[in-house]
Amino acid sequence: MASQTPTVSETDGRNRALCGWSPPDLVAGARLKRAADRFLPRTGIPVVAFFVAIAALLLLAPLFPRREELAVDGLAALAAGGWCAINFWLCRQAHCLVTAGGWLALALFTFFEAGLGRTLIHGDEQLVFLGIFVASLVFECGWSAARGSNALVRRT
């Protein structure tokens, strides 16, 4: 029987993304979590490429007519929010709670606007995207200062 390389969540916590910024991953006991470990870019060039793709979507969106612009903004928010939701599920970083919820809600709202063919917030969807990002970092800084960790865990 060939040995399998452990997924990120199956390691002993020494394999931490972003130079130790992320908390140790939860153990990937479920098949779905192991699949997410293989799918989700967490370090290196793949994660940088993912964030560059999100930024590219946001930069290209204004080049399209309004309906398509909103759809592209929604796609960027959906991709970023989905990534953060999966990442929160795997390693429970505090900022991912805010970004996942905020960006997924923004994606739904922006897709609704695209369906209408007009913006309801005067074209500030990308500003809201950035505001959610800033709010998530403020939340994580506050959480880390109060709890000594950027991981959302129960105190024992």
C-alpha cells in the first residue's frame, strides 16, 4: 500500500500558512475537509495567483457596461467570499468570519443589482468590497489583542 502525503490539516500544526500568521489547522477528519485541503490554495504562488485574479476582476469590471460590471464585481466577491468561507472552516481565522459573510452577502446583492441592470449604491460596490476587507482586519486585530490569538476558539 502506497503511503499518502498528509493534507495540510492532518499535519501537527507546524505547517502554517503565511509565515505563521494563520493558526494551526483543524484536523481534517471528514472527507470533505480533506478535499478542501487539496482544492484551496493556502500558500505560495497558487494563493498569490488567486488574489491577483480577484484584483484583476475588480480592475477590469469598470471597463464593461453597467450590468456586466456588476456581474464581474459579484463574481469577484463570490470567489473571495467562498475562499474565506472554506479557509475559516479549515483554520478559523477571525478575519475570515467577517470577509466570508460580508463578501458572500455583497456577491448576492451585486448579482441582484446586475439583474436589475443598475446599481443601488451609486457604483460603490468595490468600495464596499474594500470596506469589508478593512473591517475584517480591524476585527481580527481586536480579537487578537483580546484573546492572544487570531483564531476563533472557545476558551477552556
